[in-house]
Amino acid sequence: MERFDFTRGTAVVTGAAGGIGEQLAHALARRGSALALVDRDAEGLERVAKAVGQVSGRPVATYVVDLSDDAATHALGATLVAAHPDATLLVNNAGVALGGTFEQVSEEEFDWLMAVNYRAVVTLTRALLPVLRANAGSHLVNLSSLFGLIAPPGQVAYATSKFAVRGFTEALRAELAGRVGVTVVHPGGIRTRIAESSRFAAGVPAAEQAAGRSAFNRLLTYPPERAAEEIATAVERRRPRLLIALSARVPDLVARLFPGRYSGLMALVLKAAGRPK
């Protein structure tokens, strides 16, 4: 496929009120994209929309939706199709984190995470794929994670969702080859508010939550604006797979070299990286 043209059509970005999504909205605006931004944070979404609108001078639409609500997500898909028949880019970026072992995480908590991280990705892709196929040169981006490459203890729910996004995206890429570009993104430790905003299962003791949040936060060092630029470049060049930061590339290599033993090796690496400097 030819390089992606950002000035054609509308780019839909979920989770756009902060972190990678916010920075990606800016990156796309600088490249001349019209935007449809989605998030559950109405105030943050309005702030981002106003800022990026001043950059691009092109239309910026906003949709305040909680993607953990399956019915609301289906309704959003229908709304986006009706409002943006010119859509040429869909970025499924929205995601939530949930700490806790499988035994600590309740069925309801597990389902909440899967609704946002996986089912919303499938629902919005299903809704907008006919539009993307109808508009030549379109592209789809789904954000998986470092934990779509490795599966550490205490992250069963999150890893399950991100491995699911990876499998869904890779299979879909094979099916759509030559018709719609598809990229799966595996960010490493990106400096966002995910550590502060992440949930812990109700069964996780408070002291364990505090320690986990602190250790997690120390691993988040990669600038989100740089991550967004890498994603935009990957879209333009039709890259099938993007690993962002050494914190994703190194674990990926370790997991491929030692598929049955990487868990113990990565635990040592993460423990060392998480120590206070």
C-alpha cells in the first residue's frame, strides 16, 4: 500500500483525553488530520479538542463515552459511522489497568477490564471497518501492550486483554492485506498517568496496592509525545507491528529466546528496574 495520507478523511482516536491518545491527537493534527476524539473524561476531552483544533484548523468532533458500557460502545460505533463516513483512520487506544492475581480479581472486575481493553476494540473495528474499506488507503491501529508480549504474575486480566488485542489485530491484518493497513502497537513504559489511574482488585491489600503502584510508576519513563510520533510514523509507513521503547523490545526478545523461562528472567529485570535510584 502507498503511504498513508493524513489530510484525507477523519481520524478516530479513543482514549484521547490524556496520555498517548492526547499526544497522538496532537501528532495527527500537525499532519493535517480532521479528528473524532473519544473518551469518558468530558473535561479533558474538551481541553484536548480545543488545543488540537488550533493546531490543524480542521474539524474536531468529541464523543464522551464510557467504553466499559457495551451498549454505549455499540451506539458510539453507529454514531461514528453516520457522522464520519469519510473516516480513514481508526486508533483503538483507550485502555484501563487492573492489578491483582487471578484469585484476587473478581469476575465483575475482570469483565470490566475486558470490556474496555478488548471488546470495545472489536466493537468499534466491526462498526467502522466497512467505512475504512470503502475509503481507499485507510488504516487501523490497535494498541496492545508490553503485556501483550509477556505475561507477568499479578497482571492476568490485563495480559489476557492485551494478548487478545494482539491476536485479533494480527489475524485481521492477514485478512485485510492490501485493502486496509493494520498496525498493532506494543508500548513499553510510557510516562502517562496509568499508574495513578489504574485500579487494583478489591481483594488486593492496601499496602500491596501502594507498593505496586509505586514500583509501576518508576518504570514509566518514555515520553508519550515521542510514542505518539512513532505511532504516526508507523501509520504513514504502513508498519504491521510497532514496539515502543527498550522496555518493550528487550522483553520481546527475551520471550522469543526463552519462551518457557522468560517469566523468571523478566521478574529479575523488572525488580532491578523498579528499585529507587
